[in-house]
Amino acid sequence: MGSAEPVVVIISTDPRASHRAGEAMRIGLGVVAGDRAVTLVLAGPGAHLLDADIDGLIDGDDIARVRAELKRLGVPFHVDGAAVPAGPGWNAEGHPVVLVSPTELTALVNAGRRFIVF
């Protein structure tokens, strides 16, 4: 990637209730496509972006396409460990995931250059 200091995209909006979570992920993909380093963080209900049941997500088909492209590019999701939903339907597609603690999340933010927060 082109920048040592990443753009940090923090998504805490619930994709089951708002299109904003999917839009934030799409913007993150656009940042990656622009040859910038990006750190995608899923916090709180934003972790549901990796739910297998895309029918339960607003704009689920678009979310699935963006997830597939991010996976193809090898972009990991940094997920608040406390926000991971229980059950086998979460991250069933095996996207790269890095579970982070609140302290590690703080370090990711401190390492960022620009921020997008949804």
C-alpha cells in the first residue's frame, strides 16, 4: 500500500438496521483501491457485517460483494473481540480477522493518519 500511516475506517453502525455500515465498508474498499493503506475496524454491532445471513443485512448483496473483494485483496477486519456474535453464522466465509482488545483498538487509532467513522 502507498501510505505508511493508514486510513482507519471504524464501523460501529448496525448493518441490520442501517445502510451506513455497508457504505462505510464500501468506502474502505475505495481507499484500498486508491493504493492507500487502510485499517478496517468493526466495533459493536458493526461486527455483524461478517454475518453469513446477508438477507438479514440492509444492502446485504452489496455487502457480500464488497466483502468478497476485500477478502480477495487480503484486507483483514480488525474486530472488537467483545463484539463478536455467538454462533456458527459469523464469518462463515473465513475472512481474515484480527480480534482486538480496547487497548489494541486504541493503538490502531493512534497509528492512523485519517479516519472515517460510521
